Amino acid sequence: MTFWESKKILITGGAGFLGSHIVEQLREREVDNSQLYIPRSKDLDLRKWENCVKAVKGRDIVIHLAAKVGGIGFNQKYPGELFYDNAIMGIQIIEAARQEGVEKCVILGTVCAYPKFTQVPFSEDELWNGYPEETNAPYGIAKKALLVQVQAYRQQYGFNAIYLLPVNLYGPRDNFNVESSHVIPALIKKFVDAVKEKKSIVDVWGTGAASREFLYVEDAARAIVLATERYNKPEPVNLGAGKEISIKDLVTILKEQTGYTGEIHWDTTRPDGQPRRCLVTSRAEKEFGFVARVPFNEGLRRTVAWYIEHTCK
């Protein structure tokens, strides 16, 4: 509690999927509502400079989570918005925080920043060794630019900003919107809806050959809180579980957990996205003691149960 005592904390995106779990972690540390400022995007558009200045006013800690994100289809449809919105929000929040004299700034990057063809598992040292996978490159590069900014600000201004690279997150309260969701919530929705509507076939994008690593959202929130408390260096840090699974195997698990008994149709006209994703996670353990705790199958069970409870009443 000593670190958080009397601190005024801004959490952009704090009402969202990841942010709500970070708030829960902070409440376990006896941070109360009077210390937190969690602006909603409809009330405070962070693409506007004056709103960023307002957001950081009087704050000691800034945790910047706010982002425009989505799955492969969303990235293909809105590449310009994904580049501009994510770049401008991050650049302005960091600059406003610096001008305000904020004590510490925590910036969330993305696994999409890694090159398309990278030695697996991805080490932080490989971040600049190639261009990101094309379908999410605008988003990945916009977020990667913020790493350059925080390192430059540390060098020139002594500004204490850290940069974290989370792998794909999943868990309760995820985005299950059919247009913008990522792979796990998209599949859960497809299978649960198929069971409810007695469908005999479910379409899944790609070949199933691509792999992904996933981190349960409660683990991710704990990692970010630990990094805020303990990490003060310029190097980026991966946040992950250190294990990968093929999309085909993921589909098999979710099919079983949702009770879907029909057929899977692999739509190979749709892209797989990045061929493989898996992170080296040793830096997070060494620097601030983070190791993922929730087993993947258990995390999936909790996520499926949450979705069914909140949508199938």
C-alpha cells in the first residue's frame, strides 16, 4: 500500500475490459475511488489535446490503456483510424503527462508491434527486426511509436515512463461484438449462438494453422499493477503466459466447452494473420516478479461461463 498511498491515478480506458480488472487489483491494495480518475471516451475524447491536459491535471500516476482495437477483420476495415487514433491519443497523453510533471507513466503496447517473421518465442530484443504482419501493421506501428517516445522522453527529460507489451488477452467482460472482437470472444459467441440456434455448421476464419499465446485478463491486470509499483527502466517488457496454442486446437477446446456438436468450416479465403505468436516472459519475472497463474483451460472455462451467464438468460 505504501506505493499507492495518497497517489492520484489516471487510468485511461479504465472502464473497459482490462481497465476494470486493474481497478479491482487496486482496490485490493486499498486504493479508494477518490484516488482514481477514469474518464469515459464519450465524455473526454483523448484525440483532442485539451482533453489530455485535463485528464492528467493533478495526477501522480498515469496508466494509459485507452485504445481503438479489434480483430483481423476490424484491422482490415479501419487501418487509418487504428493508426491515427492510437498514435494521437498516446503521443498526447505522454506529452501532457510530461508537462504536468506526472511521477510515472505506464504505456501499454501490443504484441502486434512485433515483426511478422520473428524467432519464436518473441524476445523484446527482436522488436525492431522487421515489419509487422500486414493486417495489423497500422495499429502495431502506432503503438510501437509510443515506445520511441517514452524512451526519448526518459533520455531528454528524465521522465519516468515504462512500456509493456501484452500478448492477446481474454477473460470475463471481453468484447464479444461480432465486428470488432478478437479470436477467443469471437469463437465463444459463434459456438454459443450456434448451440442456441441449433446450427449444424460454424464458419471459422483461416486454416487453423496459426498459433497464438493468450493471457488471462486478471493475470494481465496484476502484471500491470506490479510493473507500476516496481519497474522503472527504459526497456520494453513482454507480458504473457509463455505458451502458444494453434487456432485449430483452440477451436477444439471451445467447441467442447460450449457444448457445440456440429461441424467446423474453415474459411481459407480469410487470412490467418501472424503465423505464430508466443513471448519470452523472463524479463517480467526478473524485473517485477510476474508469472501468469491462471491455467489456459481454466481461463477459457471462466470466460465461457461469464458469456453464457450474461447473454443467455
